[in-house]
Amino acid sequence: MRKRSVGINVRVSVTEKRKMTLMAKRCGLSLSEYLRQRALGYEPGGHPPKEAFNVLDKLDEIAENCSAREGAAINAQTDRMRDLLIGGN
């Protein structure tokens, strides 16, 4: 049985709808769920673009060509960046 049974109609411009749909997609949510979360005070998290992780992988490759000490420092920083991108601390 469906819990949500009451609808709310809101008029928006084409541009506003396009932007809301894009933001929902970035968060991996339907437009309805995105708007529901925002209206209830939640800030849905987005999914970082794949390219961000590709850049970090490239930095790891560069670290392999550095001295052990420098490479370890670079890897530590890229690990921290990955944690931030996926919502870690």
C-alpha cells in the first residue's frame, strides 16, 4: 500500500523545471523525492562526476614516479580527497 496519497501541484517555468530535474538527477533521486527532501529541510548529496575520480587516479600514477616519501604524501592527499568526494570524514 502506498503511503503517500496527497499530491501538491506547483507551477514553475521550463527553465526552473530543467534545473530541478538536473539537480535531482545529480543526487540520484526522482524529481518528486528531490523536491520532497528539499521542502522538508534536507540537503540531498550529489554524486561526484566520474572525471573527478579519474583525476585522482592520474595523480596516483604520477605519485608512482616520485620518491617514496613524496609519493606517499601525494597518495595520502588523494585518499583524503576521495573520502571527501564520497562523503567520508
